[in-house]
Amino acid sequence: MTDVRLLSHSQVAERLGVDRRTVSRMIGLGQLPAVWVGDRSKVPEPAVERFVAVALAANVSTQAILRVLALLNSERAFAPHVTGEDGR
């Protein structure tokens, strides 16, 4: 059986070029898997590698992918836009 390296939020943030709080949000939104080790959550290294591979394959930055994911997870992204009583 192969041991999977588990990364801290800080390690993931460094690899993705984002803030540690962003990593916590990604985990909370289900964008990155995490496992609990004691009282801290850790991210399996292969999950981070897949995230980076998708960004490279799509030729976009990690931040661009995060913006799209945030939009998709936003309640406002799916809410109809109605400005007046007549719907216009």
C-alpha cells in the first residue's frame, strides 16, 4: 500500500499561490478533499496535483479557476436577475 502525503493548508496555499483561508474555503465548498488528522484537516497531495494539472491543461491560472468555482458555488450565480415588477 502506498502512503499518501497529507499537506497542511499552508502547504497547499503555497503550491496554489493563494491565501491559506482560500484553501479552507475550497475544502468547505468541496472543491478540495480533506481528511482529519487530530484536530486539523489535511489535503491529500494527489488532489492538489490534480487541481494544478487541470489548471495547466486548461492553460489558465489557479486564481482564474478559483474565481469560476466561487461563482459556481455562489447562490447569486443561480438566482434570476429581476429588476422590476415586469421582469425587465
